[in-house]
Amino acid sequence: MSDSTRHTDTRERLLDAAEYLFAQRGVDATSLRHITAEAAANLASVNYHFGSKEALFRAVFARRIGPVNQERLERLDACERAAGQGPPELECVLEAFVAPALRLRLDPAHGGEHFMCLMGRLYTEPHGLKTVIFEQFREVFQRFTEALHRCLPDMSREVLFWRLFFTVGSMAHTMSAGAILEHFSQGHCDPADADKTIRYLTVFAAAGFGAALPESSGEST
């Protein structure tokens, strides 16, 4: 085995171990010694490949979120091409946003439930890395916000941001807590059915975006 192969193997083991332990224990409760023990590596290897726990945490997210965001943008490009000179279809845009993330939940080769659990912790735990990680979504949010504004040109930016925020929350809850739905529905709902889950969430989000505001809401453009 070459030196470069050994280095790659060690780096991937560290990423896998960090992803698993961050998801199980939480970021703050996971030390570098926990990670190196799980990865059968040493502290020097963390410094060599990442330099710090924060950099390792960023790399864990970049490894999973990078491909998801790339697929989102490719799907959005397809929606816009299909629309030609007009605005893209609302459901097409929303499905382009939610589908890649929901499919990741069911893909053990790319993190699966471990990464989804970590995403759930990111939304709920009060550690300072949350803002740092959300920077990885900046381009996606900008592109999708503009696309949604073209779909709904009469909607104020304020309302659009609220509704996109609610959509993200629905998606995150579905990804991190699907087992709860299966339990309380007594098996009628199967969150492992990716196609159905994506369709239901897309339709739900589209209805939310299209809903009228109460007259007393004070919407402004």
C-alpha cells in the first residue's frame, strides 16, 4: 500500500469516526481522543489531516453536504431550463431543494442516518459551529431564494424567507425523526419510502408557499 493510500484511508477513518461520534454523543461531548480511538488512529494524524477539531467538524459536513448542494443546484438548473423564459414551476424548485437531502438519509454509503442525526443536533444544540457550517449553504439559499421569488413575484422577501425557513424545518425534522412518524402512525407512514416522502413534503411545502396571509399580518414588500 502506498503512502498516499494509507493517508487517504486514515483520513476517511477519522471522518467516519467523527461523524458517528458527533451524531451519538454531540459535538461538545466528543473529544479528539474519542475520535482517534474509534478510528484506530493517533492525535498526530488529526493534526496532519485537519489541524483541529473544528476543521475536522467542517470536513465531516463538507464531505456530505457538498454533493447534496451540487445536486440541488443541478436540479434547479434543470427546472429553469424546462421553464425557458418564464418562471420555474414552484413544485419543481421545492423538490430540487428537498429531494437530495432526503435521499441522503437512506444512503448508508454516504452517511445515512448517522449524518441525519448529526444534522438534527446541528439544528438543536447551542454550539458555536452552527453558524460556521451554515455558510456552506449560502450559495444554495441565494439561488433558491431567487428562483422562489420568480415563482412568486408578488410575495414579499420577508414572507418568502419565513416560508423557506419553515420548509427547512419540516425537512430537517423529517430527516432526523422519521422513526417517530412511523411509530405514531402505527406503520401507516413509511419514511423509508424516499419517493413518497419527497412527494408529500414537496406538496406540503408548495401549499405553504401558496397560502394566503391573514389580512392582519401586515405583509410588506
